[in-house]
Amino acid sequence: MENIIEVRSLMKAFGNQVALDDVDFSVRKKEIFGFLGPSGSGKTTTIKILTDQLSPTDGVATVFGIPSHRLTKEGAHRRIGILTDNSGLYNRLSIYDNLKLYCKLYDAPFSRIHDVLEVVNLIDEQKKIVSRLSKGMLQRVILARALLHKPDLLFLDEPTSALDPANSRHIYNGLRELNNEGTTIFLTTHDMSEAEHLCDRVAFLHKGKIQLLDEPKKIRRQFSDSSITVELNDGRRVVMKNGPEDAVRMHEYMTSSQVASIYSNEPTLGDIFVDVTGRELI
């Protein structure tokens, strides 16, 4: 499968402070790739290098087969959408007028405004002035702007950090739809449930190094002890593993209608991140 992003031996230092240290990964075409780690782990620095906002200290990073430091010169930046903490919006204009202005800049039809506002759940708010928006609404407008030109590659830096669960779910659905239409998504987050919901593969970044990279289900399976917990009607909880003795016990509980619920003991991505790095995702 074609790789949209290739990163090899990437390093970035700010003086004596090393932000990225010998980082290697690739992102496949039409993939949602999660770059996971706590604040200060190097996630935003990576995005800035991949979008020609920063130059690497060492190593190679290519996007669409083009060295990242040449993206602007090659005009490839027009194929990219970026959601960062820099809004670039005009405070005195309405949501709609801001997006209309960016449609002109992106050479996108005005009809796209309705489409992207639907993705971010702001159809009914489009006449509101940007200066009066809450942080969460502002974040959704910035995301809408990043989607206007149907980018081939979308960089999302903590896209739902200021959103409530209902709007987060709405945006997840919109991003999935966009991805199904062919957009590759590079997502940074410290929200492991968001990563499990959206991502095809994830990389754990800690202190500028990738500690683990794979599909979420494979990572959970790798760190699972294959046990399940059976909760009985009398309130007892019984932990079982694969094997003949536990199979007999399970059969007895089931045939005597004692089972209230059964659930897997697979660890979450958050649990695994703490196990691998020794650090909480904060």
C-alpha cells in the first residue's frame, strides 16, 4: 500500500532540548494514523515538520514523496488541511463569512460551507460572530475551515480537546466519512478512547521517541492475559482464563442461570501507555 508520509531517523532539537529523537514511522494512504502522547512529547513538533513549518535537525521526512521542507515550493501544501491551535480566523466576521473567504482562497465552491458545517455540527450557528464563540465552537470552526478543500491529507492536533462528548461523537462520524472518501488523517491526541474509536494504527510517543506502533486491537491483545471476568447474580466476580477447568465452571454457571454479565479483561490503550512509558497521559 502506498505511503503518504515517510519519516526516517527524524530528530529535532531546540538548543540542548531534544524534542524528537531518531523517530521512524510511515502513514499509509487512506489511513487514520494516531500519534499519541502526553503534552510535551513531540506531537506538535512532528506536525510542524511534516507541514513545512519547522525544519528537522536531522533525518528525513517526506509527504506525497516530497521532502517536507519543499512542500510549499512544490505547491503540495494545497493538498493538506491542518487543525492547530492557531485559528487564523477573522474575529469580526461570522462563521459563514469566514468560511466563504477561505473558499475563495482554496478555490472551493461555496456549497462546501454547508457540508463542513454539518460535519462539525454548526449549521444553526453559522451567522454567529467569531469573537463571541466559546473555545469549543471556535475549535469546530477551525476544523471546518481545514475541511473546505477536501484535502488529501488532514493533520489534526488534539481536534476534540475542548469539546463535549456529543460534539466529539458528531465529529468522529464526519471524520470517518471523510476518510472513507479518501482523505488520509494524521491525528495527535492524548485521548486514548478517541484513538481507539478512530485510528487504524497508533504510535506511542514518549520523550521524543516512538515506544510502540501497531493496530489498537493488536496492541491490546499483546498486553492481554486472555482472562475474562464473570459477574454472577449473587454479586460475586470470578476471573477465568482459557482452559478445561474454567470451561467446566463456566458451563456450570451458564446452565444454572447464574451469570449476570461477562466482560474481557483486555487493558485499554491508556493502561498500556502507562505500562510502556511509566507515565500518565496528561
